[in-house]
Amino acid sequence: MRTPWMTKLAVYAILVAGALLFVFPFIYMILTSFFTATFSLPRPEEVFSVTPNFINYQVVWGKNHFAQYFGNSMLLTSVAMLGALLVSSLTAYGFARFSFPGKEGVFRLFLLTMMIPSVINIIPQFIIIKNMGLVNTYAGLWLVYIATGVVGNMFFLRGFFESIPRELEESVLIDGGGNWRIYWNIYLPLSLPAMGTLAIFVFQATWEEYFLALTIIKSEALRTLPIAILMFNDKYATNYGQIFAASIIALLPVILIYIAFQKKFVQSGFNEGAVKG
Amino acid sequence: MTQATLPRKSRFRTGLTQWLNALPFVAVGLVGVLVFVVYPMIQNVKVSFQEFNILPGQNSPWVGWDNYRSVFDDPNDKFMIALKNTFLNVAVTVPINWFLAVFFAVVINTRFVKMKVAFRTLYYLPIVTSWIVVALLFKYLFADGSGGFVNYVLLNVGILSEPIAWKSHYWSAMIMIWLFHIWKTVGWGIVIYLAALQGIPRDLYEAADMDGASATGKFFRVTLPMLRPITVFVLINLVNGAFGFFPQVYFITAGGPMNQTQVIPSLIYMEAFKHFHFGEAAAMGVMMGLLVFAVTYYQMTKIGKQRLF
Amino acid sequence: MKKSLSVVLAFALTFVLAACGGGNNEGAPSGSASPSKASESSAKPAEKVTIEYWHTYSDSEEKVLLEKIKPKFETEHPNIELKLTRMPYEGLKDQVIAAVAGDAAPDLMRMDIIWVPELASKGALKKLSDLPGFDDVKSAVFDSPMQTNIFKGEYYGVPLNTNTKVAIYNADTLKEAGLDQAPATMDELVQAARNLKSQGKQGIGVSSIGAWGVLPYFWSLGGKVTNDDYTQVDGYLNSPASIEALETIVSWNNEGLVIPALLGGEPGSWDGLKSGQYMMIDDGPWFFSILLGDAENTFNPLDKTVRAQLPAGPGGSISVVGGENLVSFANSKHPEEAWTFMKWMLGKEPQQIMVEAGMVPTNREAAQAIDPGQNPYIGTFIEQLNTALPRTPIPQWGEMETIFNLSLEKAIRGDQTAADALNEAVKQINAILAK
């Protein structure tokens, strides 16, 4: 194409400036993580002239059960992610493909629940988990994580599922397959981009959740990574170098998951069905 | 509806059959939501009419509308201030967030731009970072005095003559909260719009080319109309996100200075868990929920019918 | 449409009711052991009991707890195992509330002194005053920290460690201000601060805007919060002396004598003190142990600072009592063992051990036995404790503090006059006390 180089330059300039805006705070954070004894804030000129080192990373990895909690979080988050994807996609499939009385009513009721601030739901949720005998177990956490995520995830997936043309189901029906086969052989494979996107959302949200995790998990050995990070935030003093080092380590798995799934990112999801409106 | 003409009994039977067909798929999700989302919410409504006792087994006396009344009787008007801020947050961040999302998505999607995926990844980075970490980072960047990075830059560029104590004044604290929110969430809109842009069929642009449309002409005649449906989805989510400010306020200013930057979710949290005012907190939650529902109801009904993707 | 919605709601309700119903039945017998407990106790034949202890000790403090306190207690009480759980400080109160509401609270907890009357008034804490041996514990500890455990005349906790704030000066800046030693009176302090003003340095170390930050100055300048039995604010918090005290603090700040940390500005109090920009800050003893315990730290707080009693004003040299109490929860499964630990922990020896972690003991004998050679900074704090007051130890303090803090902030930021701010605070606090 014959795009004038001026335009090209301008577009790239905007893009790079934008990227810098989003990335720079991370760079500043990484630079700060090289400071030791940072109960006080280093000044910008000190930050830019710091020598990279991994002292804080080593200290952090060995402190507050960091490595152990990292493993706990991996387990907890992976299972929560798979469970949420399965349950949410099944529910969305049910809502997208079947019609039953009161469907839109239920859907709207669900959306209403997204609007009400849920910060104090923790007490009834905890009491239910307690009554199920699941305090101090990951099963208890999984239940709450998966169940509370259903509404938003279904909201996200439903429209996607509805754009899948019904004609595609015929091949399965001809083979004598039923609704489950349609879900498994048609809907899931065709919505991989949406599922990939959702996987990232769910992974990230679960990975950083600490409030519920701290409430339901009572023994120190089972705690998760965000709790370890919070422990660096002491009552009397915050060690920024260590907190940032810990945060960067905690960020890595999410970035890996993101890179792994992002090829599938919504991109192709907006097929023609999307724009019929 | 054809169903309306059927006799009552068979209509019931049809409904039942339909439910039974769908139930295997939706049962787990429905039960989960009912138990862990709807039931706590009903509890909330109940607590909003009670003087809640945290001890198990102790009864919580009913107090009628007292909690609702005391929310409004508050001499410091905490609820009204939080309400005002909540709406202000929506009014300020939603347009900016939306505009930046469309803008960057369109720029990244420009045909000659290489490494689209790399740019998308970079812009998406704040989204995958935890709120607490980003909050700490922002507090650190916006630190008071000339040692805070933002102050340092503004001083050196000459925009400021002396450092700002960002969190100590209402407007500067609000600006900090807004910047924090936009920076953290704009990547989501960019990704959604990028996907939508890539879904626009090429032939529409080709047709416009044949009509001799300019680049801007194509943008307004093809791109924008084609983005309409997804825009509804994005706006609902942006509005909902802006109503739901919690970490943005709680971890940055904790409502200060003098409770002026408080928003409803953070106020609810602090009333409940710092002052044991569970009744008032629940009442605020109920009112907030009804309000947001009313505001977004119209779009909601559209969403129910619309194909989003 | 409407009809179907109601069907759905009815359906939903059935589920919910089923869920609650199940909940109530199971929740009723309070003594029933949870599955995890059952498996724990089944491992050992009968007697060995595990008591859970929540705390928020820092790294260096936790080390002493794990390596010295726990083994010593368990050797002396072989039938009890002490399970220590370190909680993050952020969101701690939420955890306590959720645990109490879900009948899953630990047996013991170390908590900030100002929480005790509030949680006691909610019925969450176990009453200790009628337990065997309580009077012995009470007579062995300092009175003022003990008072922070009272609710309606009964005790709901024991003071685990106490502290207060003293004045801490940067030794060099003090000299620059023309002083050889710490100022003894508020007037001397103000004079020194004025001497420093031209150099862009601040001399008066009011460290934060809340009650904890301002009260020492407010009291020392002659202000009062309540009457002596904590029942009245009207005529005390808004008395002419109180108004004058607050006005004085406001005028210091307007004159630029107070450190910016007062309003949350930078540098933070210790950063400012280290760099010499702040001549004075006030603080408790904890930062000394953090700094001394941090290998990377290059600032020796013992050589480079001067610690002293707060400068005296018309009201004397009055600081504020802080510290932590040890409490047991009302639905603890092992109240006897918990009490055994509480009694033991307040004894002379364990209290002395915790001095290594920088704790100021509440046990009189342990406090007297402190070797000033080994703990050079603690003496000043113990001396200041003689004239330190607790923040109003009543259940409503949490709410009262919010109101009080707001009035302080309004006055100091200049939104209201000191008189207006305090009068309004009195009005609002009266409404709470009347409830």
C-alpha cells in the first residue's frame, strides 16, 4: 500500500508512546526491586542508576513460605480455572442453545447480582463453607471461586455461543449424537478463542485473590501467594524492594498463561454472526 | 407467542420438558450461583433490616427501615459523598476509557503496523497484574515530595513549581484514582475492540473503496457502525467497572482525605468491617444494586437478545 | 414473562432454603468438632490438645516466638501444642469478624489494645476476670495497659506487651537548631523548630493526623478527650483548654514547623529523620528492632538519634499507650488450655524473652529486670509509660476515633476552626455514646 511515510511515522510514534505509558511503571518497579533496605522510597535519580542484582529476589523466595505458597497457588488456580471454564461453558451452553420458561428472567437476575457490591458476601459464603465442613480445604475455595465466577463468565460466553450457526449441529445429529456431543464436538472447539480469553481472566482473578483465601484457609501451610506478598507489608514498615520483587515473581505465571492463550484471543471470535446485531 | 394459545396443562408440560432438557447443563452453574451469590445477596437484604449480630446462634433483632434511615441521617453525609463520587467516576472514566480503547485498537489495527501481537501484549500487561500490586506501584509513583516519580517528572518538565501531595487533596486524589483505574483497565477494551475490528469483513471496506471513500470516510461509514453491537457490551462493562471501584479507592486513599474520595463499595467495606455497621453497609449495598440495575436496565434488556460475538 | 420469573424465583428460593436449613442444623451443636480437628486429635491418644494462636509479629519477632517461646511452653506443658499462625496485618479485622461469625475463631489472639472493648461488647471474647488465677496475673502487670481490657467492669484480655511513643531526634539536626540536648518543654521545641525553618527543615514531629498521632501533643498541651471514667465528652473535648491545645497545633502547622508526614506527605517520618530534614519525630520502639535487625541497614538508630520524653506543655509530658493484648475467643474449643497459656505468657520469664524481640513487657518484674546495657533504647519508653494515657477504652472508641480524626483533620487543614471542629465532634460522639 502507498501509505505516506509521515503517516507511518505518526502511527508508530503513537503506538510506541502508548506502549511506553503502559510498560514504564513496570520498568520502574523492576528497577526498584533492585534496592535493598528500602523501607524508605528511593529517589528517581537513584532508581535510574541502580545496579541490577537479585538479592531481593533470593531473599523473597526464601521468606514467608514464598516458594511453598507459589506451588499452592499454582495448584489452586489451575484447578479453579479448569472448573470455572467447564461449569461456565456448560451453563452458557444451556442458556444459549435451549429455551425454557423464565430463561431471560434468570439471566437478568444473574446480571443484577453483578451490580450489587459483593464485599460483604464473604460472611454468608464462609458460613456455608463452614457448614459443608470445607473450612481449610481447597475444595471450599474452588466451590466459591467457580460458583461466583459463573455469572460473569456466562455473560461473556453466551453471546459467543449464540453466534454459532445451528446448521453445524446437523452433522452430529446425523451421527446419532445428542446434546452433550454437540457441546463437546461443536461448541467447545468453535469457541476456543473465547475460552482462551476467559481462561486468562479466570486465572488472573484467582491468582490474585487473597481475601477469601485467607478467610477459608486456616493453616499456614495451605496459604496462597498473595498472602505471602501481603506479609511483606508490615504493620509498621513496608519494604518496597521486597514487595516489588515478590510481585514480579508472582506476575510471571500470569504472563506465561497470557502468552500461551493469547493466540486464541477473541480475535476470530467476532465472526459474521457477531455483527448482525 | 404460540405457547399462549395452548391449554394450560400442556403449556406447563412443555415448560417442564424444556427445563429438563436444559437442566443437565445449567444445573451445576445455577445451584452454584444460587448458593454462593444469590443466597448471600438475600442475606444482605435481610441484614439491611436487622441489627446484625456477628456471633453465630445469637439473634439479630429486626429494626425496620432504621438502617436505611441512618445511612441518610449521617451528619457527615458519607453515603451522599460516596454516591456523588461513584457517579463522577463513571462520568469521567467511562468516556476516556472507551475513547482510548477505540483509539488504540484502531491504531494497532492499521494495516501496515507490524508486530500487532506484541503491542497488544504490552497494552494488556496492566490487566493481568494484581490490583494490590498496581495500587502499591501507583502510590509509589505518585509519592509526595520531589522524590515521587510523577512529581519529579512534572517538576523537571516545568509543569509544576512545587511537588503535589497527591493523596492529600480531593481533586488530586481523584485524578490519581482515575489515572490508576484507566491505566489498569484500558487494555481490556483495546483487546475487545481489536478482536471486533478484525471481525469486520474486508469486502465492506472494498465496497467503500469502490465508492471512493477516504480513510476517515471509511472509519465513520464502515468501522463505527460495525462496532456498534460490541460497543454496548464494552460500555456496560465499563460502566459496571466504574460503579464497582473498590481497590482503586481502598488501596490508594482508603477514602481520604476526610472521607472525600470514598465510593460506595469501599464505604460499605469500611462500615462493615471497621465499624461493625453491617446493617447500614447492607442497606447501602441494596440501594447501590438497585440503582445500578435501574441505570443499566435498558441496555441489559438489549443484551439479553443481542448476539455479542 | 412475569409469571415465569416468579416461578424461577420460587425455584431459587427452594434451593436457598434447602441450603440454609442444612446450615442451621449443622451449626447448632457448638461443641461439635470440625473434620480437621477430628483428624488431628485422632492421631494422638486423647489428651494432647492443640491451641491455635493468631498473631501479627514481624519477621524478627516471630523468630523469638518460634524458637524460644513455643518450645519453652510446650516443654513445661507437654499436653498442649501451640499452633502459631501469623496473620497479615492488612484486613486483619475482617478475618476476625469472619472467623467469629463462622464459629471458626482461634483459641488465642494477640490484638491491638483498642480492639478489645469493641470485640468484647460484641460478645466475641471470653471473659477472664472470674477465671482461677486472674487476680495474680492482674497484680503482676502494669495497671495502665491492664485497663485497656475492661468492658463493663470485667476483663476480656490481658496485656501482652505495651508501648508508647517518645520523642526521637536526629542528633545532628538537634545541634543545628542550637540545642545540646532534647528540649524539655514545648516552648523550647517550638523555638528550635523556628530556628530550623529557614533551612527548609521541620522540627515538630507530629507524625500522623489521627488520634494516635495527635493525642500526645493535644494532651501535653492541656487538652482532654473525656472525663476520668470515660463517660462524658461534652465539656472535655470541647473545653477551652482542649480548643486552645488544638489551636496551638494548627498554628504550628500553619507556620510550617510540623513535619509534612503529619498530613501523609513525604518524606515519611523515619525517612525524614534519617536524612536530617526532620529534627524530631515521635514513635514507638518497633522501628529500632527493625532497623537493628536488618543487615542491609546503614543507619544506626542508637548513635544517630537522641531519645527523650515528649516535651512538656501545660498538661505535662503525656504520651499515648499502645501495645497488644492477648485474648481468648468466646467460642474457643479449649478455653482452659488457652488460659493456661495466657497466664504463662504474662509471667516474668516469657515476658523477658520477648524483650529480645523489642517488646516492652507488661509484667513489672520483667520490666525492672531489663538490662539497659543490652537494650539501650527501651528505658526511655518505660519511663514515658509512667505518664502515658490510653485512648478511651470503651467499645465505641472505633467510631469515636473516626469522628475525632475527622475533626482533627478539618481543623489542621483549615476547613474549620478548632472550636467548630471539636464542638461538632462532641455532638456526633454524644449521639454514639447515647446509643
